[in-house]
Amino acid sequence: MIGAKNSNKVKLQLFVVTVLLMSGIGARGQEAEVVHELEPLLAKNCAACHGPETQTAGINLTSLIREAPLVKNLETWRRVISALEVGKMPPPGAPQPTVAARARMLDLLRNDIENFDFSTIDNPGFELMRRLTHTEYDNTIRDLFGVRLDVTERFPVELIGNSGFENSSNTLFLQSSLMERYIGAAQTIVDLALPAEPITAAHFRTRELIYTKIPDSIVSEKEASEIVLSNFLSQAYRRPLIDEELLAATQQFTLARSNGLSYESSIKQVIQAALISPKFLLRVESGRESLVSYQINEWELASRLSYFLWATMPDRELFDLAAEGRLSDPIVMEQQVSRMLRDEKANTLGDVFAAQWLGFHNVGTRIWLDPIDNPWCTDSLMTAMRDETSMFFMSLVRDNLPIRTLIDADFTYVNEELATTLYNIEGVVGDHMRRIEVSDSNRGGILGHASILALTSNYTTTSPVKRGVYVLDTILGTPPPEPPPNVGVLSQELQEMREMSFREKVEMHSSNEYCRGCHSRIDPIGFSMENFSFFGQWRDTYDFRVRVDSEEEADESIVINTESSPEPVTIHFKTTKRRISSQGSLPDGEVFDGPSGLKQALLKDRYEDLVRQVVSRMLSYSLGRQLEYYDEPAVRSIIAALEENEFSFQTLIQKVVASYPFRYKKNLHREIH
Amino acid sequence: MKSRTFSRRAILQGVGATVALPLLDVIPAFAQSPLLPDAGKNRLAYLYFPNGIPRGIWYPEKTGSSGELIKLNEWMSPLEPFKGDIIIPSNVWTPEGNGHVDGTPTWLTGHDYDARAVNAGGVSADQIVARHLRDQTLLPSLELSTKGEGYFSNSLPRNAISWSAPDRPMTREIEPRTIFDRMFSTQSSVNSNRTVMDSVLADARSLSKVVSVEDSLRLDEYFEAIRALERRIEFSERQSTEMANDRALTDTLVAPAPGIPADHQSYVRLMMDLMILAFQSNATRVITFMLDHGQSNRYFNFIPEVEGTWHALSHYQNASGMTEDDDGSTSWESVAQKRDMYAEVVRWHHTQVAYLLDRMKNIQEPDGNSLLYNSMILFGGGIGDGNEHDASHLPTLLAGRGGGTINPGRFIEHSEQTDLGSIHVALMQRMGVPIERLGTAQTAYTRLI
């Protein structure tokens, strides 16, 4: 009896929940003690600025401490911990806790957070329905019509919030001004892809894809239109149609036909309507009245897979497997992931995922130099820089290399322009990007890529601070605390710094205690990368070009015409060189030398952080949302699987798609854990 | 008739490089109509600028005994001809949400910003007004912005001042042609879209039954967007016949060329021309225009004697050219020189505002008053002194008479900090919105009259 079976299942699930809740009780008791001890400490030392009266930076620790478990506000507590650690808080000038009190607070917080028993949590999260990103939209249109139209070019630019990815559900808004674009685009698409008079090969290809049945003496218009529309709509909606939908579509077709439109124009009108339907524009997943988490269905799984790995709709094979109910079979899914990664469409993992995670999507647009002053800074070079990192990332995935290769690799991708302009590599001829061996231990891995080095520089100078923050935040996922809001400019005199020894550099901020806490941890990472100039060229020395008065002192003289003098003026320059000291260190780590030393230190001392960061970023992208504390069990289980599989990239991807949050969801408003 | 005396050609004079649309294709969806009962009512515009100001350059040089503006300082001198049309309040601040990141999204909400949740704490003042007036104009509001340059151009908080819901920023338009097209769309596309939209709506409604409660909220966003479009189409249908007969307008309506003008001043002025066109045609009565995103790194080297990026200049206390904010190729002789360049950039923006005010003052409305008289323009930003990311002494300037509800020509000195939100409330009330508080502000500002 089906009814009985179901109710047994519900009972079983409730039982599991009860057991989970009970197993959490021990931890809860402990937590209550921690909170009990922490509350007065926080009240005494923090509440003046972060309490009920004033909530500086929006943080109210008095109310936060009462939100159990503390891991619920993991991010804020981590900020609290790091601010306490480096002595940023309480701020200098404010009453300070005793050394013992500070240590006790840190102990209590760290213990409670690090030792939290995450197995007590059963929550896969809930991915809010979201619209397609502009990239996903263009790709989906390409796959539906078999032609790349890129109609989103003049759409409002996608803005990026805290998740760092465009596909984050909390930044994908649907405003009427965007709706206008969709409506206009729908018309443009049917007009361009399906003109009344096909001319180009692409036109004929699209017709074959869309007009899957042509009415003739045997097949009536009605029958043909049903086949055509059912085929198109089920692809556009990425699931089988329900009867009412097909009925509504054929009615719309018939109405258009009776209004005097041709057969094809009537079909096109239905297609145009489908392209502005929320069923196409939004990633719809069916809801379920449920107290407990539930598995997403086959079609939803197909879409999650394809938008994650391809940034586009599922293909025929995925649809077929979903229809057969086989896609969710672990073995089938593993095979499909392997197949999908081999497909060219998976390049979006490099062009979209890696680009947005690592920030190199900005190279050439936000990161760029005026080519009038910098003629070498061409569009093609910018493209090659992006492609290098993107292709490198894809080879990590396709060749199933270990995560460490991201940091330390013996190969990369270049073309002639990139090789000669920035890397001083000879013998590479031609525009196409190709894989080359890299024997230089400083260069291999993304920290030696021109794209990354440029995006962590300031225009035409390097920035040890930016590079340090980049490594700690983007690469390791352990961001230093935000600078205080009113710190003003960081008065770091780079010129002076270049004259300093390593020790002096580290202590540069000692005049300002407020800055030193963090910058003594940040800057030394960047110091070790100083041999890479602002666009990643290698240099052994800093070259200072200064104006001098006489020709005797000069090593270069130029003649210029000025407005102020009738005669041309000669200006003399002298360049002095200073050897770069590239010693550096990781926070609380040993001193090492140069990029190569940095890479070894990262892999030796911070590999766990690197792995966790790669896992977190990929899981976040795959789900289209920021991670929450309840995703921690999934992150941990993926890391555990990686440890057993040499940290290989395909293991990572396979485990992400097999993870609980990727395959399950739980309604938001009934959160129990 | 007096109301017809203004030159419509003048409306578009500033449109710079323009391309005429084939006239037969363009039947304006909607434009100024003297028959409309609401024509001539108050208009509200917010002009946002980032990066703050050097301390002190927002105060007038000379004022009368009761604060009348007698002479502006040198950095505000472009506004000298309009000193009778503006109010400069001193000591304005926002208690919450400050700096480049948090101060931008909350400039018009008066709350704090939660970056993780993408939440500005409340609906922004312009959107509160837009919602109130939405059935009276073609577009409930217009959100404009210049195209971002450099870092942070796609950073959400730095590009969002208008929020239709606490967690939903409005999309901003950067291309003059797109803005023009939104106001004056072609008749044919409106019609065919109507058919398509009708057919999709019924089908889409069935979806709400399938998805979860949470998702149906997201679906509401979709329906809301469609409803806004429907309202707009109905509006344009009501007006189209009338507009088709208004040869004076159709003959002179010239659409700007697609793309972004290369010259920044032409670009900003073209956007201002479109603001005026929108107000004049009653296409909308609420406009926000971000003169740049919240941490602009734009170069203003086109101003003589100015070097370096805007944001770098704002940190004027360090003139070495060697700080983290610098571009590595610009340095300054002294703090004073750098500060002056920073002030020059602010003055340049005053010049553009003066252009806007000048045009608005010379456009006569059906009621005999100028467009400026019937408008309220709040010009300012969320940072006081840029070098210190100051949360108080926010540069704030109000222009226009709000249809006679504002008594301008004054510097208003405040001995105590005045919440910017209270000024927002006072302006919203003048747009007919029954509202008493916004964000941290519990009352309306009372000294405008």
C-alpha cells in the first residue's frame, strides 16, 4: 500500500531528525556554558561599541552571542576572532582587556566554533529561484537555436555582491527595465535566427533545429505544430511539458494562424512568447510541502549539472537520461560529469568560474592601461592573459591534476605576443595559445600568471599589500580584517620601502600600531612577489628614472617642444638600479625567498586552507549562492574525499555534484536542525 | 498660449552628437501633455557623486544675517548665478552606513548596509516616491548612471543607490540612447509585444502553483516587472494619438546616437538633457543620476592642471604618489596642490550641475513657472572629507523651489548634526508621499521654507 509506505518513510525521517537532535544535546549543554562565560567578557570589552546601544559596523555582539549555535554566524565570529587575534579590537585608545581575558575569549570562541559538531546539522539549504545570468542566457539561446547571437551585449551589466559570482541568487534581480530587454531580445532572436527567407548556412541549421516536422500532404499543420512546439518548449523550459502547456501553446498558434499569420510566423510568435516566460528566464525548481529535506528531481538535476559545468541548458543526452529516470544514479552521473568535462562547453569553468573567483575576468576591462602611453597593452594581449589562466585552469580539470598544481605547475599557455611581451620567452610563434613547459620555478602556477599579477597591482606599480591580501583572501580564504573605516590613506611609501631591508619593511607600520597588527601579516607575502612587475614581467632590480640637470650625469636625454618655450627643450634622465630583496613570510611562518619560496611555503603550511577555499568556491558557484554554516558538513565530506584521491580536480567536481546541498533542498521557512 | 512659448528645439539643444530617427517610425510612446492633470507638479532628482570633498569647500564665503547666500566660495563659483535657487545645509550626516561601500547603497535609505545579505535596510527615498506616483507617469522612475571605469565598476554596493525593496537594487541605465528609447519607443514594437505578453502571462500564472512559497516571492518579482510594463503600454496607448498629432514635438525629437560619448562632459550633459526631457515630457517625475560609482577611479585629466584618479585625489593628505591608492605614475608637489586638484574635480561637477539648473530655469512650465521652480534637486554624496572617509559634514545641496514649498537662497547652519534622512523625508512629503520617517531619521526636516 503506497499510503502506508509513505507514512513509514515520514516516520523514519522524523526518527532520524529526533536522533540527530538528541545527539546534539551534549554539544548544546557545552555551548550554553561557553555562552555563559563569554557573555560578561563581551559585555565588558566590546558592548560599548558593539552592543544594544551602538552597533559599529552593524555588529551587535550582545544579541549575537544569544544566537545559538555560534557557528550560525560563523563569518562574523571569525571576524571577531581575527580582530581579537591581531589586536585590532578593542581599538587602541579604548580600554583593553587583560592579556588573560583576551586569550580566554579567543579560546572560548575558537573552541566553540572549531569543535562544533556539524553532524548535528541536517540542512542542504535552499537555492532561491533565480534568473539566468546574461552569460547563461546567451549560451542557452545558442543551444536552442544553434547560433550564437549574444543579444545581452547592451543589457545592464551584471553586478557582483559578496558571493563573488554573477550567478548568485541574491544579486540576480528581475526589474522591469530588464524585462523590457528580454522582451526586445525575444523579438530580435526570432527575427535574426528564423528569418522568413533563410540565406546563410546558420539560418538553415536553425530551421532544422526548430522545424522538426514540416506539414505536408500526410502531416497536418496542427500535428506538425504540436511536434515543433512541444520539442521547442520542453527544451526551453528544460523539462517535459504538461498537457495544459502544450494545449495553451497550440491555441496560441491557432489564434495567430486564424489572424492571418503564416504557419512559420505563428510558430515564431509562440516561441517569442516562450522566451519571455518565467519558465525560460528563471531556473524553476518545483517546490514541495515538506518539513524535511527532499531530493530535487531528475530534470532539475540535469539543469543544475549543465548550468554548473557548462553555464547553459542540458543537452539531449542529459534530457534523455532524466526522462529515463537514470541521471540521479551515482554511476550514471559520474559518467555524465566526465563526459561533460570533456565537452568544449565546460570551458566556462575557466572563463566564468575561475575568472570570477580569481578576478581575471576584469583583465582588459577594469584592468587595463591606456594604449597611447603603453602601446604594448593591446586588446589581444589582454585576451591572451585571460586565456592563459582560463586554459590553465581547464587543464587542471581535464587532466585531473591535484589542487596543488594551481599554485605550482611546470606548464602554462601562451601565444607569441604574451610570451615575448611579458614572459621573455622565445621561440613561440603565432597568435594561437599553446601549452608550453615552464622550467622556471618562480613562474609556474597562477601566482606567476600575468593576469593575476596585473589584477593585484595598482595601475603601473606593484602593490605588496594587494598581493598579500589576494593570497590570504582569494587563494586561501582567510581574509585579513577589513581596514578600519576611517583609517584614511595607507601611508605606505613604496619608494622608501624599496630601499629597505626585509626587516625594516615588515616593521614599516610600527609607527602606527593600528596598522601593524594586520600589515605585518599581509605585506611580507607581497614582498616575496616583488620580482614580478605590475604586469608580471620578471625584474631583478627596481629602476628609478629621475630627472637630472646636466648631460654629464644623464644616461638618457630627450628633446621636447613645450608651450612655454619657443625653443625645443632637452631633458636629462638618469636611471639608477637597486636590487630587489624578495624575502617574505606567511603569517606566523618562516622567512623564505621569492615567488618560488612563497609557493613552497603555501603548499607546505597552508595547503589545507587552499583546498578548503577551492572546495568552498566551487560549491558556492555550483549552488548559485553563498555558503552558510550548514554547508560545513558538505565541505568537510568533499575535503575528506579529496584526501583519499590525491586532491584531484575531477574528484572535487564529482564530489561537489554528489554533495548533499547539490542534490537536495529544504524549504527555507521551516528550518529545523 | 504662454505654456507653449518655450522652444522645443531648445530641449534637445544639448543633445550633442545625435542621429535623427526616421520620423515615420517614431511615434513617441509618450511625451509632455498639457492636458494631463498632473503636468507641472513637483519633480524630484537626486544627483549622487562619490569620493567626498576636501573639508571646508562646501561653505559659502559670505552670508547675510539670516543665512542668505551672498557669495559662494571659489570652488562653488559655477553655482554663483543660481545662489538664489539653492539651499546649502551644513553639518549633515548619516548615523549609519558610511564610506565607499556602505555609504553608497544607503545614501537614500538612511540605514546600514548588509553586504552578505545584499540589504540596504529599506526602500530608498526615490523608490518610495516612485511607488507613490507610479500610475501617474510613463515610467515610475528613471535610474541613471555614468558608465563605470576602473576597479569596482561591477561592484554591487558601489553601483546601487535605488532600492525597490531592501534587498533589491534598481538596474541603472548608462546609455543615452537606451534611456531615450525607454521614453519614446516605437509604436510597432509596443503592439507586437503586447500580444506576446498577454499570451505568456496566463501561462506564467500557472507556475505559482508549482513552486515553493519562497520561490513564489521571486515569481512576484516577475509579475511586478510585467505589470509595470503593462501600465506603461496602457499609458502610451492613451497618449499615442495625441502625441502623433503634436507635430511640434515629433518634428524635433532627435534620438541620441547609440553608445557612450567619449567626452565625459558631453556624456554627463547628455544624461542631464535626458533628465530634463523626462521631466518636461512627464515621462517620469523621479530621477536618480549617479555621476559615478561609489569609489570612482576616473581620471579627470581633461580638466587643466588636474592629474591622477578621483579616488586617489580624495586621499589628498599624502601627495607622494606612492600610496596604495595611487596609479604609480602620478605624484604631486604638495598636499595643497593635490587638495586643489581634488577640489577642482568637485568644482567641475558644480559646473555640470550649473548647466542643469540653467536649462531648467529657462524652461517654462504650463503654470508659468520654470521647470526648476517646480523641481527639487538634491546634489550630494555619502562621504564628507574624502581623505578621512568622514561620515559627517556630507556635501549636500538642494536646488529648486518644489513648486513654491521651498524657500531657497540660503545657507542653513546647524549647530547639531542633521540626519540626511530627515531632508529625504521633507522632499518625499513635497512629492505628496505621506511619510514621517526614513531610516534613522524620525522626523521631517523643517527648515526648507
